[in-house]
Amino acid sequence: MKREETIKKRDVFNDLIKNGHYVKNNYFVLYSSFKEDDGIKYGIAISKKVGKAYLRNRLKRQVRAIIDNNRNLFQNKHNYIIMIRKSCSEVKFKVLEQSLIELLTR
């Protein structure tokens, strides 16, 4: 995931969460919305309740790897926010990958 593809601003996050379409499962909540300009933007959110910093960073790295491996499943001209739930800390990478792919295909 490139730096230009990330969403960092709080107001963009809040607007997308408030007005975007969402789907969820046991491990993730995926928000998406249409945008005018070309390209795809991603944001990853994780709560401090999930665990210590090393665990949160590991989960974010795993989600970025899933995004890089499955770029064809994301629609062009959309913003996405992936919220990682606490139950992600207890499962393996393959389960996380299958779970996120399932959300993207809904």
C-alpha cells in the first residue's frame, strides 16, 4: 500500500464512517463510499482495547499485506476504511485474509 493511497485525516475518517456503506463480520468492519476522483484510498483503524502496540502494529501490517495481495477486489473510485476488531488478535493470517475477502465480495 503506497503512502498516497492512505487516508489519514480525522474528518475524512469520520465522514466516511457516518455516511458510508458498511458490512461487518467477527473480525472486521468495512466502510466504503464513492468518491469523485480516480483511484482507491484506504484507511485502517484499530482500538487500543485490542492490545499493546506491538500487537496492533502486527495486525495493521497483516491487513496491509492482504490489501496488497487482493487489489483486484477493491472497486475503483472508492474510499475504504477497515476497522479491526479485538477478535483478530486470536486467529491466524489465513483466517483474516479469508474473512476480509468475504467482506469485499459482499
